[in-house]
Amino acid sequence: QVQLVESGGDLVQTGGSLRLSCVVSGGTVSSNIVDWHRQAPGKQREAVVTISREGVTNYANSVKGRFTVSIDNAKNTLYLQMNSLKPEDTAAYYCKLTSEYGITYWGKGTLVTVSS
């Protein structure tokens, strides 16, 4: 069974940086579509960045130039490097994996709080 476990969320000041991790078990990160999503309090969940099976990345406009996604194949882990953080980046961050069969798996999330 595929499981995703996020970590790395924390309280950080405006302009700071964090790196989130998503460890995947039961599936191969690089062979599937993987995404980072976030959900701010009172708002709908939104996609932050998607990596296709071909390795093509697609970032939300709100994070372009500040966030960078990467994969460590040896560790089967997805990362999200977040720089120049803003209060509006405050949210629970989730990773998602979509298998070749169209089945989606979500982690339980990690909380990022950016203080002004």
C-alpha cells in the first residue's frame, strides 16, 4: 500500500525558508505523478506544484521563483524548498501521488506558519 508522510513544517518569519519532505513507501516517486498542495484556514486546497512522469514541473503563479520541487530517487522522497516565505504561504502542505491507474494517495500534511 502506498503511504506518504510529510515533514518539515514549522513556524518561520516572513522572508524565511523551509524545506518540506514527503517520504513515499509502497510506490516509486519518479514513476508517478506527484504534487504538493496546500490548504490555508478557511480556504480550498490548491495545487502548489506538479511533477509529471516525464519530470515536467508546473508551479502555481503565487510560488513561482520562490518554491522549488525536487526528488531524491535513492530516498524515494519528494521535497519542496520554500524561500522568501510570505504570511499568505501559511497553510497545511500535503503531498499527493497519482498512480498509473489513476489512484490518488495523500499524506496527512505538515503545517507551515509564516509570521509577519
